[in-house]
Amino acid sequence: MIVLDATYYGNTVLAWLSALLLMGVITVVLRLLISLVMRRLSAFAKKTETDLDDLVADLIARTKLFFLLIVSMYFATFALTLPQAATRVIRTVAMLALLIQAAIWASGFISFWLKRQMKRKLEEDAATATTFSALGFLSKLIVWSVVLLLVLDNLGVDITTLVAGLGIGGIALALAVQNILGDLFASLSIVLDKPFVIGDFIIVGDLLGTVEKIGLKTTRVRSLSGEQLVFSNNDLLQSRIRNYKRMFERRILFSFGVTYQTPHEKLAAIPAMIREIIEAQDQVRFDRAHFKEYGDFSLNFEIVYYVKNPDYNFYMDTQQAINLALYRRFQEEAIDFAYPTQTIHMNSETVALPVTNHKKS
């Protein structure tokens, strides 16, 4: 009893032991409470389709033991009589632990949200994984930077000068890497706005091909001739992009000519023939067919129709079927396609040559 009544730093040994026991009890209770809540939430989450319960369970699972110990220590100090300086230190330590744990929770929230977004969008755009990972890294970097500044502020460090210095340094760094940052933000813009995705066939200027990869700095396109085209993301968004994969239908214009020897009645029947042939095709909408002009060696027709399937191979198959049917129909009607010809008309005239008499002298 004499030992328990001994006083150290203003508190008896019994008070110190009581505070230590209280700290242990609070830690155990908090751990058990977290485990119980985790089990209940896990069982509940399996029965629901919402993400909120999964998020809460994930954040609770990220609660660290050091945070529980410091919280328990903070509440255990209420059983003790401590100097004002010691109380201030304990409160500072508890605040630092809370800030670090809050940063861990914030990072967990970012990871959870990004994971869900990537899972939903990965099937339609594989580049989403890379860009969302970069977005997650930047978000976590911002969170931990803010927490670091708050920690320094709680430790008594004057962060005003530090923030000003970081601001100037940040401006200098941004100027030094502005091209890289421009491509990075362009990459985020491509992923979020989606002017194109992987697999789309695009034309940029006089270059064309299929999008293979959308990276943080560049986008890679496989051209029709086989080589890989590499575009800077920033330059790409500043260009006019034609996305053929987004076509709902393809407008087709083609023309042909028949010979000048074609009779009038057959010439007048050609537009109806063409319409019949085009309307017989699948997924095709006829627009017009006209005798357009008198050419140098042919009577020219112009035809317009729409293919409702944007696939290029489907369009070529349809055009081939139209051409073959048109050729067969013209054979049946004895209508000749025109081709470059030239007729030369020659006038023959009799030329009388003068007769000269030569006399001998």
C-alpha cells in the first residue's frame, strides 16, 4: 500500500496504474467495437447493391491501431492530474494522430471511388485505368500535402512563409513542365469528355487510324498502312478530330456515265433502275439519282444514298452489290457504260496541181 501511495509527477502509483488500465480497456473496447461493426456491415453489404455500406466498411477497416492507442491515452489522462504543458503536448499528439488518420480515411475514400469508377468504365475504355490511377495519385498527393501543412502548423511552425515559398516554387515548376502538365490535363480531358476511346477510327488532319492507347502524355494510333502514329495529347485536342466510329450512317455519293448513243427512253429510265437496285439492299436509305450533266464523252449520272451501318467493310460490300446489279441490269437493257473515247472527223478535198510545160530551145 505504501508503494501504491507513492507520488510521481503529481499522481500516485495507483492513479498511474488506473490510467494505464483505463487506456487498455478503451483500446480493447474500440477494437472489439470495430470488429463487430465490420462483421455486421460485411453481412449487410452482401444483401444490398449500394456502395455506401461498402465504403463505410472500407473506411472503418482502415482505422489504425496507433490512432486507437493515442485516443485511449488521451481519454485516460482525464484520470490524472497533469501539468498544463504535459496536457498541451498530449492534446497536440492526439490532434496529429487525428490528422494522420483523417488523411488515411481520405486516401481510402479516393481509392474506393476510383476503384468503382474504373470497374464501370474499364470495359469500354482500357485507358481509363491509367488515367484514373494518375488522378488518384494527384488527389492523394494534395490530401497529404494539406495534412503535412496542418501537422507543421500544430507543431508551432510558421507555415505562412513556407506556403509562400511553395507557391513561388510551384509557379516556377509549372513553367518548367508546362508542356508535360498540358498533356496530363489533356489526357484527363480525353478520358472525362471522351471525344474518342480505344478502338475508334479517327482522322486528325491528313493522318488517320485506329486508337490503340491513350496515355498520360501521348495517344497512339495505328494507321491503315500499319505504322504507329504518336500524338501529343495537348496537340491532339487542339486539332479537329473526325471520329468515324461515332457515325450513325454513312453518306455515299458516286457517279457514272453512259454513251451518247443511249436512246432517250432508256436514259430517262436509268434513275428508276438505280433506285430499285439501291432499295433492294439491306440497311440502306435511297436519297436521289439524277442525270447530272453532258460530259466530254458521256452522259453523267449522280447518285446519293445512305448506309445505316457505319462499318466501312459493310459499306464496301453494299457498294459492290450495287455495282454488280447495275452492270447486270445495263447488260439486260443494252445500255453501254461510257469510257474515254475520241472521234476524229477528216475532210478529204481534191487539190489541183498546176501543170508546167517545159520547151527545148
